[in-house]
Amino acid sequence: MNSAATPSQKRTPTDWQGAEMQKRIRGRYAAERRFKIMGLGAVLISAAFLAFLLFVMVGNGLRGFTQTELPVEIDFPAMTGGASPSQFEGQNAKANLQTLGVQDIVEASIQIQYGEKGTNLFSTGGWQDVRQEILKNPDIVETKATLSLPVNSDIDVAYKGTGSDDSEAKVAQLGDSMRTGFNWNFLSSSDATDPMQVGIWGALKGSLITMFITLIIAFPIGVLSALYMEEYAPKNRFTDLIEVSINNLAAVPSIIFGLLGLAVFLNLFGMPRSAALVGGLTLALMTMPVIVISGRNAVKAVPPSIREAALGIGASKMQVVFHHVLPLALPGILTGTIIGMARALGETAPLLMIGMRAFIATPPDGITEPATVLPVQIFLWSDEVNRGFVEKTSAAIIVLLVFLLTMNAVAIYLRNRFETRW
């Protein structure tokens, strides 16, 4: 005997009003809310770490762009014996300054004003500021002038609030005569043994030259290799082997490329050690696989209809590749180039292997002269015992970050500029 079906028996498993389906829907919504909370938590944690990093770096680094100074009164007519301003003009100005004995004049003036041990209060290279002032304004040798000279690193750190007890006592003794000024020397000088005299320009210029060499070598070779592998190379075991090798090279530790540069460029070809040329070639080897892989993916992403349409109107294979495929793939290629160049800019290990950790007191004037780069300079300063190098290290990190962001901004602008939508 068949009985009438109840309403609950008539419901199907996919009935949205059923108790079981409602339970499953609530479970899905709960899982989605948990996922959103987890994602938001991950973003907040990442942002917190980034904010902490920036807070620490900027807090320590901004002090590296300033220096503590003390006034020194110099009676130039009495100290120089009546030197004429014309002596310090023209081509013989620097030679005449050598015979003038600026360092002795500055030390004597300091001892008159601050006592016999007064020179211990000042940076060992502070007299060079006076030398530059004479070259800039030769008329100063006929006057009695008061110049602000940088103090030594211990007093500088103490004046900024993190020095030793002895240095803080000297700061208290000197009183209001001390002041803090912007350290232009940090932006225009190179490495030095005195933290009050060090500058970042030498390493920054070395990074610019090295990155330029890396780009002009890795980018065209990487792009052409990607085009050939994707558009022209036959599909066989040999090209499969090359593809696997390129993928493996992209994952090789950077120090291996340093060893390769040491063996090939220095030992085999005899190129100059510590030169930006060798550094650029080594980083180009490391960057090229990244550009090739991203370039192949970008070329592969171009719709086949673009190629077919170009061939259909009579374009040759090369015209199809360079007039149609490459412009459309260029944004993706530039994305890979940004990643590769950013990685190269922050590398230290391969450059240490080829000798770019040398003490470079003057900025390089060419690609074959000894040079260093920002990451290596930061590494060298972080290993110094003097506490004055701590804030210089953080300041150099800020310069490196600004350099990286500027380089990426230019690359992103170019990528967006050439981007084509279809």
C-alpha cells in the first residue's frame, strides 16, 4: 500500500531549503570568513614587519645624513703669513695649497681655541673642509673666519644620544657651541677610515656603472634568446636540454656565478680585478636566465591569431616576430627584467668573489677602474668596530632602497608605456 509522501521526503539533496543544504551553506560561509581573516592577518603581519624594518632603518639612517660640528676661528693672515688669494686660483691652486700646510693651520687654530688636546675633539679629516673652502672662496685667506668643522665620531654619536659616558661628558662640557648640520660629504665622497669622512657616492657610482653593464649585456641577449627558443628553435632533445639548463641556471646560488666570474673573467681572460666591467659581466650571467624565462612566457602569451593575421597579409617571419610579437610581449619581458635587475642590485656574494670589496677611496672614472657597489659597501661598514659606522650603514641602506625604487619605477613606467591591450 503506497502512502502519500511527506514534505521532507519530497526534498532533493540539492534543495536549497533543506536542513542539510543550509548547514553546508553555513559551513561554506564560515570557511570563507576564516579565509578572509587569515588573509587579512597575513597582510597585516607583512605590513608590520615592513613598517618595523623601515622604522629602524629610517630612524638610524637619518642620523647618518647629519654630522655634529664645532666652530673653529682661524686667523688666516697670521697663520699663512699674508698669503694672496690669487695663489689659490687657476691651475696651480691645489699645488699651492699643498705648500700652504692647511692641516697644520687648522690644528694650530684648534689648539689656540680648545687647548693642547683640542685636536682630539675633531675628525681627523676635518681640515679638508677648510681646504675646500679656500678653493671655493680664495678671498677667505685675507680674513679672520669662523668655520664649523666635524667632531670625531665618538662625540658625534654621543651628541646624538647613543655614546659612551666619557663622550657624553665631553658633550656636556662643550655645551651650546655644538650644532648638527647636514652631511653633504656623505653624498659626495667615497670610503674612508674615519666614519665622519665616509661617503656613499663612490659605491653609488660603482653600482650605476655595474648595473648599466649588466643591463646592456643581459637584456638584448636574454630577449633574443627567448625569441629564438620560442619562435625559431626546432622542438627536439637538444632544445629541451637547453630549456632545462636555463631553468636550472635561474635557481643556481649567486655565489656560484661569482666563482664562474673569478675563473673565467679574472683567471682565464685576465680582466682587471675589482672592476665594474667584471662585476657587470658576472651579474649579467646571473640575470640572463631570469630574462630568458620571463621572455619566453611573455612571447608564448601572445595570441596565435596575431601571428596568423600578420602572415596572412604577407609579412615575413621576422616581421611577424619583431613588428608584432615582440611589442606585445615587451611588457612581460620588462617585468622579468625588473625582477632580475632588482636581484642583481642587491647581490653581494658574487661581487665579493671577484674582489669588489676593496677599499675604494675615489669614485671610479671608467669601467676598468677599481670599484665597489652599494651592497658590498654596506657589508663592509657593518663589519666595522667603530660605532660611528652603524648609522652610516643604515643611511647607505636608505640610499640603496631609494636607488632600487627609482630603478623599478622607471622600468614599470616603460612597461606600462609599451603595454598594448587586445
